[in-house]
Amino acid sequence: MADGQHIPDQDALSKIDTSVPHSARIWNYWMGGKDNYEVDRVAGDAYRRIAPNIETMARASRGYLIRTVTFVAGELGIRQFLDIGTGLPTYDNTHQVAQRVAPRARIVYVDNDPLVLRHAQALLTSTPEGVTDYIDANLHEPEAIIEAAGKILDFTQPVALMLMGILGHIQDYEEARSITRSLQAALPSGSYFVHYDSTDTDAELKRAQEGYDDTGAVPYVLRSPRQVAAYYEGLELLEPGIVSCPLWRPEPGTDPQPTDVYGGVARKP
């Protein structure tokens, strides 16, 4: 088990704003978690009334994380994971999935949200052979993330960079692309990029998101599949490419229904 760099304290707790909805708490609510407040449940229910499929999307996104991490740690043999935009722990978090496959796996979570900081101790669990740690850092500062993660991960060896549902929180698209390129540039050859984001392909989802953005919460930009695909430029996409998350290597015997969340896994040459 790793020694946490940041332990929740009263200063962190005092920064938690419960007067406006919070995306991580709403996502936690949709996933069936308990780390949310009434303001989040109200916003989540309002979103769901417009886009009834949102809970299915949330759970399908977690299923995608489970399948991709299992594949990357298992078939691809990757033992280092950099998961940026951690969010609140629910079930089958990255370290749990990776270390079930590879007990020696090293996982670094990155977030800069005080509520996530409050739950850092819950994340800082590991198999005896592996490492799980948490870094309080900002996605707008990718170089600082790499510098801090380099104290835990070995960037001379392949790393799985995970940006799961986080790039939509970067309002400027060109900045989102620049951040992604900077993070990918720090990875050695043979590393992997694992990603998903919600897209603008459904009118109900777009309308629900507009209402959510008006609540005062941190907005989330729904981008086109073409814009999402640009995050993978210069990488080698693995089959089946960039697809609706439920369609990415579904479990045998299942009947996956597509959602408007798209992602893929790609290798850095």
C-alpha cells in the first residue's frame, strides 16, 4: 500500500460547496453511490427527465472502464496506470480492476477536487505487491501532472494514460487537444491511451446538458465524434476503433445497446 501524499483535512472539507450541483457527485448518484447531496440529486433527476438514458450511459461507461483496464492489464501486459480525473470512488475503480489482473500494477489517480481529496484515503488502497496513490493536480497543467506522477511511475516503461469522461470539462477544444498531446508526448513507446467522452449526437442529451450547465456547476462540452477522434491522432487504434462504449469488445453473450459516449484504446508507436 502506498503512503498517500494528501490526507483529507478540515481545510479540504471547508472547500466543498454544497450549494450548487457537482458533476462527480451527480455521476456518483447515477451510479448508485451515496457520496452526493440533495442539490446533486435534484440536478441529476432534472437531467434524467430530459435524457432518460443517462443512468444507462453512466453504468455503461463504468463497464467500458472495467473492460478496457482488464484488457490493457491482461492481454497487453501494462503494469502502470495514470488515471486523470479520478472522480468519486464507486465500484470496480481502476486500481481494483487492474490489480485483480496484475497484483503488482501501479496506479496513480489525479484530481484536484476537494471532495475527491476527502475520499483519497478510500482510493489509497492496494494489493501488497502493487501501488495505488493519489495526486492533487490540475488537468490544465499537464507538465506538473507528469512531474508528480514520475515520482511513482517509471516513464521509461509503458504507461496506460486514462482520460475517462474528463476532457469535456476543458471548455476550449484546442486546449483540450493540447493537454492530450502533452500528456501523450510524455509516454514512452508502447504506452496506451484509454479514453471516452460524451458526444453531441443526441438532441435530448444536448438539451439536458444545456440545462445542467445553467445550474452554475462546472460545464461539460459535448463534442462531435470527429472532434473526439482527433484526440487519437498519431496513435495506433486497436480494434474496434473509436466506438460507442458499450460496443467496445462487449462481453460474450451480451446484447450491448449503443449510447452517445464514445471511446477507444490506442497504442503509442
